Amino acid sequence: METQDLQGNRPIDDAIRKVLEQSRPLAIVQAGDPVLRRRAAEVPTDLDRGLLAELIAAMRETMLAAPGVGLAAPQIGLGIRLAVLEDPAGVPGDVADARDRRPLELTTIINPQYRQIGHDTAIWYEGCLSIAGWQAATERAVTVELRFTDEDLAPAVERFSGWQARIVQHETDHLDGTLYLDRAVLRSLTDNAAYLQRWSGPDLQPARAELGF
Ligand code: ZN
């Protein structure tokens, strides 16, 4: 029917279908592409569920292959307010404890908005699949409340803390055109090899002392 065709051909549907035509894993856009600097568009809550499920699956596959613990739609060139998060927390126990890093199951956040709960912040090294190869120390709220639409297109409110809150803030920021380097202490910048060799331990103090931040 014509009306269904018209509904099925909304620009957002076409944009998602175009992404899904690509091979897997999807290509990850790097800093310098304007899509990473625009405010992404709201996702209509009557989006086709099958299309949404396909998009989530493609983004999850791309995130896990990278590997990463979060991927926002602008990072695959799709300027819509949607991100996937999943963290196996596969780091040594002392590092996980210091960063309050606990496993996070696949979580889809649509049209998310976070607000800080309390005043506590934490500073740790953070990286981004769209600034490949680099990490920098970034201060984040320890606990946030997130209002979002979930993978079933239902409204949700959830609190996240520790590393999970960091991932939530990083991915939500992507949807407003903000990259972690906008918030990072630039003097701490390190490439991945140096991070793994020198600064990936449970304590940030050696990096602060030796890099001077
Ligand atoms: Zn990122």
C-alpha cells in the first residue's frame, strides 16, 4: 500500500538501510569527519523494530570486532541518537577494582540524556574507536542517571556508576558532537603502545608524576 511505502521510506529508514548494505564489521569513522561533530537527530519511537534490531546487531558486531566497549551511531556515519554498550571488563582484577569496572551486558541507548548524581568524579585513561591509537586521562562523573529509550523502544531510567558511567557519558557525548579529547587532560595523551607498557596499571599517579598533569 502506498501509505506503508511512504512510511517505510522515511529518511531515517533509508539511512539505516544504506548502512546495513555495507559489509561487516562496519567501517568506523575517524575524527575529522563532520558527522562526529554534529548533534545527531532524535530517533522516532515508532521506528521499525526489525530495522532497529538489525542495526543494533550490526553495531554490536562492529564494536566487538574493534574491539571496543561502546559504539555510537555517528561513528558508523549515521547521525542518529543511538549507541550500543557492552563491556566484558576483561582487565586484571586490581585494575578493574581501581576503576570500578564491572561487566556490562549489551545495552542499547536511544535518545539518551544523562545527569550527574552527587559530586564525585574520577579521572582515568580513556580511548575512542574514532581517535584510533590514542588515550588520554579524562575526568568523568562517578554516577549518572540516564534517561533513554531502550531496544524495545520503551522509555527507561537507569543509574550507572564507575566504568559503566564512563561509557554512558562517552557514548552519549558522541550524540552531541563531543569527543572525549574535548574533556581530556591533553598533557596525558599517550599512544596505545605506551599506555599498555606504562600506564595501564591500577594507579594513575605514575602517569601524573612522569607526564606532568
Ligand atoms: Zn568514542
